[in-house]
Amino acid sequence: MLGILFGAALCSFVVGVLLIRFQHVHEHYSADHDFDGIQKFHHTPVPRVGGIAIAMGLTLGVALLYSKYAQIEPLLIMCASTPAFVAGMLEDTTKKISARMRLLASVAAALLGVVLLHAQLARVDIPVIDTILSSFTLISIIFTVIAVSGVAHAINIIDGYNGLSSMVAMMITISLAYVCFKVNDSILLGFCFATVGSLAGFFLLNYPKGYIFAGDGGAYLMGFLIAEISVLLVARHPEVSAWFPLLVVGY
């Protein structure tokens, strides 16, 4: 597991360094030239495509995880995240994708999670609501989609101050990893390690100087992964309270 963590971190860090080193090649499309916004602290153009570094680190981490367990599920989680990540990256490079379209992309990602992984909430540990969710599949799917897309959008909202979103995402994912360990879910635990590693490599370049930003691509990817791990953890393990991930992401 430590190999997955450090491999993902190293890959994310190296890709981030390369994006910074060669930003003169892509800054016309990728750099944030807006210095006047309320969340703006930088005074020179900064690449906002750190999501690429996070995604590449995660890809290596998942590849190492697959080589260890030969389970396709982590690959399916990444496939499900594609709409949210791509919509965010398009906004980072074109500045033309509205918040509504990005939210709809995260909805599509959540639906893919339901189809590919059966990542669906059928309980929230409130008896009446649990009866409704377990009895009506459509309501359960709608509830899941709202929850997943909401978390993805929330991470994007807090992104804007160096290190904030990636550190919060790492703290949340480490909390989820601990419970994955306690319930012996090796696949989700390994995916958490890959996620933490990819975030850590990016964090070293984002905090404190802000050499590169996560951008919407990185923020939506972070949020979606957290939400999907949370849903899968609750869906697979009846002993895990649905209130645990809710309280963790509540911050």
C-alpha cells in the first residue's frame, strides 16, 4: 500500500513540475490571468491545470493497485469520474463551461458510478427514509446522484486558497481509508492510498507558493472520488454507519 501511495505521489509531483517548467508552452490556454477576483492571491499568471497531475498520479496508483489485486473496480471508478474531470478541464482551458454544465457533468459521473459500480445509497440509517430508498430504486438513484454531485461541487467551491482543497480532500480520504482498513476492504483502501498520494504530490507544488492550481478539473475529480468512495463504503458494508462519511464531508 505504501508503494501505491508513494508511486502516485511521485508521479503527481513530477507531472506537476513539468507543467510548471513548460508553462510558457501552454499558459495561453491554461494559466489564470485574473488577478482581481475575491479569491485571487497571485500576481503573475499561474497554470490551473493541476488536475492533470492529480489524474496522472491517480492513474499510476490505480495501475499499481491492479497489478497487486487484478481487480477492475478501481479502473471503473476512474472511468466514472471522466465526465466531471473532462468538464472541469475544459473550463480550465477554455473558460467557457458554465457552473451548471459542470454540475451536470458531475451528475453524469454519478450516474456512471451507479451503472458501472452499483454505487448507490439504499440507506441513511433513518428507518422511514431507509424503507423508501430500499423500496424505490429510482428514488435511491436520484438521492445518490444529488449526494455525489453535491460533494464534487462543494470541493470546487472551497478551491481557491493555496493548499485548502487538496489538504481537506487528503484529510477526508485518510479518514475513509481508516474505515476501509477496519472493514478489510483492500480494494477501496488501495484506491484511497492512490488518491491520497496523487493529492500529496500536487499539494507540495500548490502550497504555500501556489506554483500551480488544481483548477476545476482537479477540484471536481477530488470531490467525485471522495463521494464515490463514501457511497461504496456504505453500500458494501452494513456495519459502516451512513452518518460517518456524511460527518466527514460535512466540514
